[in-house]
Amino acid sequence: MDINADSIKEILKEAGYKLTTQRRAILDVIIDNRGSHLSPEEIYDIVKDKYPEIGLATVYRTLQLFEQLNIVSKMNFDDGCNRYEINTNTTDHHHHHLICLGCGKVYEVKLDLLENLEHEIEREGMFKIVDHNVKFFGYCKDCQKNCQK
């Protein structure tokens, strides 16, 4: 799906909502930082530079609405906070995450080697899979170099 303000505006309109200035600002931050997996606080810090009157509660409410409407995906990387990314997943393809235990960076892995396993499980008729989530924990190249010093 091509995520832009017009497509989001249409999604919101169909659900009975408007693309307000605050929602647009939050959406712009998420789109502009695609792949960054921002927390609500990080989104708030970026948005408030341009819109100082916005409140953290507005960011949380907007993210909750965007998640309900499948505009964003909420992820938890076991670091004590939720993170958000724009939902471009219009197919059943998933991506997975590599989480560095040294610096905390999160990398996306586009390969989905679990698709065959999902199809096999569903073919047996025992279970209908609607989603899966894989996280790999380890050390990025930079942190590996730092550990060797």
C-alpha cells in the first residue's frame, strides 16, 4: 500500500474520523522516520518541535486510533516500551526484527522463512494463523567490534 496523507485521510473518513492537524503531524513523523520504530515519547518529542501545544496524551490517543484502523503496527521489543511503524503490510508477508543488545538498534529483516511453515500448519487444518512475530536478539556489527577491543 502506498501510505500517504490522502490514503490515510480516506481510511479515517471511512471510519468517521478526520485527519486533524495533530493527527497529520504524528503521521508525518512516523512516515518520515520509516524503519525507526519510534516510541510514543520519541514521536511526541519530534512533533512538539513544530507543534508545541500538542500533548503526550494526544500522541497516545492518535497512535491507538491509528493502530485500530490498521494504519500503524505496534511492536514490543522487550525493552519496556511499545514502538510503532507505518503499516505497509497489505499482503500476508511479515518482516522480522534484529535487536542489538549492545546499542538497542532495531533492524528489519525482509525475509520470511516462516511462510511455508504457516501454510503447512493451516493445510493440516489444526490452526488458522493470523499473525506471527519473530525477534532475534544479538549484537550488531558495531557492537561486535566494540566487544573485541
